[in-house]
Amino acid sequence: MSPRKILRIVLVIVVLALLWMRGLINVPVAVLLLLLVLVLLWSVFRKPRLPRDDVPKRPLGLDS
């Protein structure tokens, strides 16, 4: 997990909480921001992709 992604999620949650407590955002905006937090959380915990340069040592059909 990247510290930058975790910091981004924490900051979005803190800003959302501050705006909600002060009454500066309404329910639809809060729902959209919560969806953004869920997408950010999903991107943190998903399995990382293999780099494109990672090829097998002996590809199928080229065993010579």
C-alpha cells in the first residue's frame, strides 16, 4: 500500500467530515464523496498488476 494513497483517503475523509459538521455540503454531494472514498479504498487493496516487461523465460512454443 502506498503511503500517498492512504494519506489521500484520510484527507478526503477529514475534509468530508469538516464540511458535513459545518453544514456546507448537502446529502448528494456527501454521497458522491463517499463513493470517491470507496473507489480510493478499492484501488489501495487491489492486487497490483505485473509489469509489461515481465515475460516468462521460456514462452510456450519457443522451448529451443
